[in-house]
Amino acid sequence: MLDLGRKEKDFELKGIREFMEALNREADSIADKALSGMIEASIIIRRAMDKQPSRRVPVDQGNLRASWFTATTRGTGESGEEFKGKNKQKLEADHQVAKAAALRAVRSASPRNPTLLMGFSANYAVYVHENLEAKFKRTGAGPRFLEAAMKNNTNQIIEAIKRRAKK
């Protein structure tokens, strides 16, 4: 073993802190851009459920549509529509509980990984989505409207995420 007269404590790695801070800033920037793309993708999906000709979200009073929400590490978003009818208060309360639970789930995932959770808070949303036998009042409405919106817009969704991530 060659002893050059120096001990480990005599060496100091300079610039590591600055390097790690810059690396973390870049990682956060990439995650933020990817999350922006995911948010754009959720908007594409939401719009498709209202506009696609074959499988639009069913509407009676509009409460199912009003129960749409997204949750990300940035916070929550919603449809902007109001609940109506005799169950309005219950639907509003359930909506707030669902959004809060989704936000906790997203934030407890990995803080460094972009995460988006989207869906409907109405307690009957799954039933309506999966009911293949239902006859809906809204023209063009059909079962599996969320699934159809995602499948029919896969290329747009991927492009939105890619485009944002490249910026």
C-alpha cells in the first residue's frame, strides 16, 4: 500500500452539494412537465366523454358529470358543474370526501413521481359505467364511457404527455 502522507479526512469533495441541488432541480422540472402532460391528458379524456359520438357520459340531472374530479400533487380539480336535485347536499359532501381521499392517496404515493388520479365521486358511477343493458336518455350516451374516452384518444393522450415533457 502506498502512503502519500494524506488521510481520508484531508480530502474534500467540492461541488457535490451544488451538483445535487442542480440535479434535484432538473428532476423536479421533468416531473413537473410530465405532470402537466398528465393534466392535459385528463382534460382530453374529460372532453371526449362529452363529445365523442358513440359513448358519451350519461346525463339525467348532470350529477354524474358534476362528480368528475382529478387529484395531483398540485391539488385537485373538478368539472366546474354544480350538483342538482334532492340529493345535492349528499353528492356535494361525498364529492369533497372523495377528492380529499384522492389527494391523500396521490400525495402518499411518491413525492418525486408525477401522479394523477381521476374519476367520478358519485356513488353510482361504477354502476352506470358498467351497465351494458341500460338505455340512457342522452343521445350517444353509453356504458363504459370513461374506458372508451381513454381508448379512443390514446394517441392524443400520449402526445400531450410527450409534448409537455419535451418543453
